[in-house]
Amino acid sequence: MSVDVKYRTSATANGGGRTGITSLDSGSLTVTMATPTEMGGNGKGHNPEELFAMGYAGCFLSALRAAARMQKLGTVPDDATVSAQVGIGARSEGGFGLEVALKVSLPGVEDELAQKMIEAAHAVCPYSNATRGNIDVTLERV
């Protein structure tokens, strides 16, 4: 697969990874990392799953708007929202895995059209394309 890259960013993790500092190399954002209490940590910071959820939610909402426009499905309402719930746990095959549930709110959009918009967004969203076939991603209209 070839990608015509238009933008790149980079970040560096220091310390213990889940218990250190992660910063954008540009210096514009630094995050104190902490393992969640559910995984034996102190939870006094953020974790990769939270950051992934934020990124996926923002990206999917942008993809929703772009896909609706490109496919002439109508306008996504200004008050539309996407919530991403990311879960992490042990895989039956060994190691750890992720799962994602995307909850999409499209106030005032009829169900059939909303479903078309959500499916169109899932087809073009970079996060959806990166995870497709690798982790379970469920889509739900709320």
C-alpha cells in the first residue's frame, strides 16, 4: 500500500513508557503517562489508550464530514459527536490487544442516512483503515 503523505508528526516517550513522559517532538504537548489502576498502576496521568481514543474520535468526526460531502449524502450537523471507547486486555493468542467502540451522534439525521454516513466515514477514516482487520471496531449510532 502506498500513501501520499501530506503531514508527519512525531513523539518521544521517556521513562517507563506507560509511567513516563511522552512529548510531541515539536514541544507543543507533553503528557505525563501512568498505567491505569485497573492494570495495576496508580492512574495519576494518562495512558496510550486514552490518547488513541481522543485521536480516533476526532479523526472519525472529520472523516464523517468529508465522506458525507464527497458522497453527497448531505451535511453533518454542527452538533454531531463521536465518542471512542478503547479497551485493552490480554488476547487469547497471547500478548495484549485492543478493541474500539465508536458511538456517533447525528442529531436530526434520519436513521438510514445516518448509517450511510457512518459507513462512508469508516471506509475513509485513516484510523479505521489502520485498524481494519487488526482489532474489533464496532460502530453505533446514539
